[in-house]
Amino acid sequence: METTAFSAETDIADLLVRCETQVLAVLPEEIRDQASCQSALHDGRAVAQIVAAYDQDPAVLSAVLLRPLLSASLVVSEQLVGRLPTDILDQAKALERLRSFELSAQALRGAEVSTPLPGNQAEGLRRMLLSLVTDPRLVLARIAEQLHTMRLARQAPESIQRHLAEQSTALYSPLANRLGLGALKWELEDLSFRYREPAEYRRIAASLNERRTAREAYIAAVCSRLDQELSAAGVTASVAGRPKHIYSIWRKMTAKKLAFEQVYDVRAVRILVTSVADCYAALGVVHGLWPYIAGEFDDYVATPKSNGYRSIHTAVHGPDERTLEVQIRTHDMHQSSELGVAAHWRYKEGSGRDVSYERKLETLRALLAPQPQADEPADFLSTVSKSLFAEKVYAFTPRGDVAELDAGSTPIDFAYDLHTNLGHRCRGARVNGRMVSLDYRLKNGDSVEIITAKQATPSRDWLVESLGFLATRSARSKVRTFFRREDGELNTAHGKEIYEREMAKLAHDEQISIPELLAELNQPNLEHLHLLLGEGEISVGQLNGALGRLLKRTHVPEPEPVAPVEIRDNTATGIQVMGIGDLLTTYARCCRPVPPEAISGYVTVGRGVTIHRSSCANLTRLKLKNPERIIPVDWGQAPDRLFYAEFTVHASDRRGLVRDVSALLADAKLSIERMNTVTDASGQTADMTISVQVHALDELERVLTRIAGLPDVLSVRRR
């Protein structure tokens, strides 16, 4: 094992030397010996050493080495075009952009850099950082840069230490956790804890140091005893003391309200074996030597954690009755735990589920895992990273808060996301200090300042989809709600007319109790009923249905019923079958043909000839089954015939939708035979099925075109 480790370290060292030589070769001689260049190279080497433990891609390591030189303005990327591979230059520039993003985010937050970020803002910044990457491995490089900066800050002023600790706590430690970069996460947490809570850090460190010599001697004795017993049992294993991170100790003490002496894993060893069978053999040796502590045994080999983490954890009363934690795993499990993708971050952070976001993180973890597939295309990483967060855009407020919006969002969407009244008063916007039009498409990292008017007066043009002012459904809904309220008086007056007309027409007004009618329709007062009638939220059919139910309850004799119009008589009057009229013909209900569409006849058994559209799918199936029954037909010359047609309307759900569609059909002088509306509350959509009578196809098409032009109508389709 030691030989292998030495070989791996030697290989990484040689790789880093080659990468640095490649970068130095393109620098002018007069720059190489400058103190600033040596300092930048020192920083690059330190970061590259961290990255190389996870990713040995020469292009990534060279970009990491080059980035500090670009940041120090020792060289300009344009000077290196043609002298360094394009992928190295692109990644170095992208890494510099990620660094500037973090600085601008903090600058936007103002002077109070030590104030902790709210949880939702920290999460927004983390997602935003991930969305900005051009290569997922640059997230690893950016976390490594932060760790290097944290290490250097041990001699920095307290204000800078706390500032860096807040950055790491809010952004980089959670990202390292989620991406399975356990070693980076632990060190970032310890350093952040040291800078943020120096007194607590020193207290726990002192507790560890007080017993350090004795503890090290104790662990050495335990390891020696385990080596002997495992060898005697025929188990090939390496045993070593496992360091316990100070922040982890403090968090366990705080969460479980424990004293330092009650933290069982302060003394800990890890056993690495070659196979799963050896894991359980080693466990038998440990439990044979010392009694285990009840409730402190976890078998993540038989039942891995949800993120794939595998290991056996047990705590025992070791020599001298001192508590001791033992972890047992294979070398592969250890590699996955330390450098791989096992990061049970949702459990650790206690956050809720976001399935889409978790899938993206899984993809990023897979891309960062060691030993990527050799047959992946060269542009695979770039292609995947561009698509991971493509449906979201993240923008800053002037205070540094992050808004998460749908891709394609505009400054108006941004304003409504912050506050409804801000959206209503929006009149202009500055993005990154420059005035932009209100249909400007926001980009990741944009800083947006909304220019407002005193009065809340949104424009109706914002609802016109083709103008591109709004991209989010929530913003459109807020604008529609504003105009519904503004038009309330007109809608109330219109609804009152409908109410009085229906009451007079049905002669119900002297027989109906208004309070009972309001209770039947679940409305607080008559004025509100008028408003909903005017907006179309309560239809005339619903009103008449409520009136009918009330009349039945009071046993008031009903007027002589008028037979409802139903599509029962489906006789195809005037149709010519093979040139002969007056034969028994009916229209097919599956396609309901309308002249002058091409039609065909199908001879049925006992029902004459059924008339189909020639393009009807059912007719096609019938033709394949019984081709001899298909006969030619035409529309004939009978004038003033009416034909039933059915169509569906799919729209965003809103008040007044039914009213608008009904009014349009009434204006076209079409008789509505049937109308059914089904709403989807979760999707905020409505689906209407409407049957009408028309004279010809062009009349139907004109109506469908006009309905398609109504606000919020997504599609209109003839059935």
C-alpha cells in the first residue's frame, strides 16, 4: 500500500511539474522572475495540488495554474491565443469569472459582510454559482481556491477571517458536501469554525490537545492489537487512527447536548480491507475483543445510504473501558467516501427535497467522480454542463439578494418575483448599471435595479405574449388579477344585467329567496354574485341550475319544459350517395364532417350509410377491414343546412374565460349546443369542450381563429 501511495504521489507531482512548465513557457522572461509572478505561481501550485487529488486532467490543472497570473494582470489571455491550447485558456477565464462572481456578490451585500446570509439567499447563491460554470470541474477548482485562501487567512485580521468564514459556510462548504468532496468540506468547516467561533474552537482543541499524547499512545496500542488479531484471523487489512474534525465534534456536542467526554468517536480507528467478506470478518474480530455499545452500530455495507455511502460503523468499550469508534470498509469504499460522490448532504443540512435540483447534482457528482468514461466525446462535459441549469436564471437585487427565475425572464418578471406592488409600479430597469428595455432577457449574475412610478399602473401590453414582456406564469397571473380588480365595476354591472335578464326570462324572481340563492352558489352577497357572473366565473348555466334546484325544494310548479337541443337527429339531409339522394344517411360522430370537406360513405348494417371525413382515422381502419363497404358520396345541393362541429380550447385558467368564449360565439351568431369546462388547479389551466352548429367549414375556421386570439388561450383544436 505504501509503495502504491508513493507512486501515485510521484505521478501527480510529475504531472503538476509538466503543467507548470507548459504555462511558464508562454510567459515573457522578464515576468517569470518578478516577485508577483512567483507569488501567483505559488498560489496556483497550492490550488492545483488540491485539485489533482480529485482530477488529473492536464487542461484543468494548467488552467488552475494560469488563473492567478491572469488575476494579477501579469499576462492577458489574448496574448496567449495560439500559444496555449484553447481549452486551457477558456477554463482559466471561466475560473476567473467564477471568482469575480463571488466578489461582486459580496460587494452587492454592502459593508455588513459578517452578517450571516438567510438560508434561502445562501441556497440561491449556491445554485447561481453552479449555473455559471462552463465545466463542472471548475466548481472543484473554485472550492480548492477558497480552501487555499482560508489556509492563508490564519494570520489575517479578524474581520477578513469572519468574512471568508461566512463565504465558506454559505457557499463552498455546502457545495463541497453536495458534490462528494468530503475532505475539502471538512477542512473548510474546521477553518470556518475557527474564524467564526474562535473561543469554542480553542476550547475543543485544548480538550483534544490535553490528552493528545495519551490519546495517540492509546490509538497506537489499539492499532497494534488489531493488526495482530486481524492477521491471526487471516484478514489482510491496514489499520490507522482516524482524525476527528473539531467542527464535527462541536456540532455533535451541540445537537445532542453532550459533554466532550460523551463524544464516542474522539478516539477512532479505521480498518481498510480488500473485500466485503473481510469487512464482516474484521467486525467479528473487533466485537470479539471488546463489547460494543448498544445503539452505536450501523451497517451501511448491507444497507448503503441513499447517496451510495458504504461502511460499517461501531462503537465499543475499548481497552481501559474507554469508548472507541471503529469504521470498517474496503479500499474502494474508502476511495468513494473520501474522493468520490458519496455525500449525504440533504440529511446533514436538513433541507427539503428539490428533485430536479438533486438530479443536476447527481450529474455533477458523476462528472467529478474519478476515472471518467474513456469513450466520452470531447465536448461531453461542456454539453452536459450547459444543459444542467438551462431552465433557471439567477439575478441580484441592489442589496445582493438572489432571485431565482425561469430562463427568459425579464426585469418585469424580476420585479413581480420580489413583490407584487413593485411589479405593478415597474416603469424601467437598470441591469449592471445600464438602462435596458423591459423585454430584456436576464442573464445569470445580472444586477437588476427596478425604476418605479408612484402609482400601481401595469400595462395591458404586458399580457400580450408576442411582445415578450413577461415569461413567468406567476407574473402574468398578478397582472391579470390587477386588471380584474380594476374592471370590477364594469364586470359587476355586466353581471347584474345577466342576473336580471335570466330572472326575468325564467319568471323566477318572485319565487326565489335571494339568501337561499346566494347560499346555493356559496356567495357572500348579491353584488359579489353579479361580479362573478360578469367575469364569467359563474356561468348562466350554473345560475339556472341553482334556480332550478331551489324551485324543486319549494315545490313551485315549473314552467312547461322546453326540450333541450341534443345531437340526436344525426340525419345527413341532402347527401348524394353515388349520385342518388334521399337515401338513409347519418353523419359519423367521430369526425362530424362539415362542407366542403372531402367525405366518403361507409355502408353499415341496418343504419344506412354513415358519412365520414375522408381523412377520418376511423374510416381508414374501416377501409382496411371492409374495403367493399366504402362508397363515394358528395354534399348535394340542399341549402341552409346546419352541421354540428365540436372543438376543444386549452387555456391558462382565469376569470372571464368562459364569458369571453361565449361572447365571441354569440357575436358570430353560432348556437352553442354543449359546453363543458374542466380546470386543472395545479397547472392553472382550463380545458373546454364546445359543440356548435355551423353552415360551412369557413364559418367554423373563422370562429376558431378568433378564439385562438383571445388572451391566455394556448391552443384551439377541432375534434
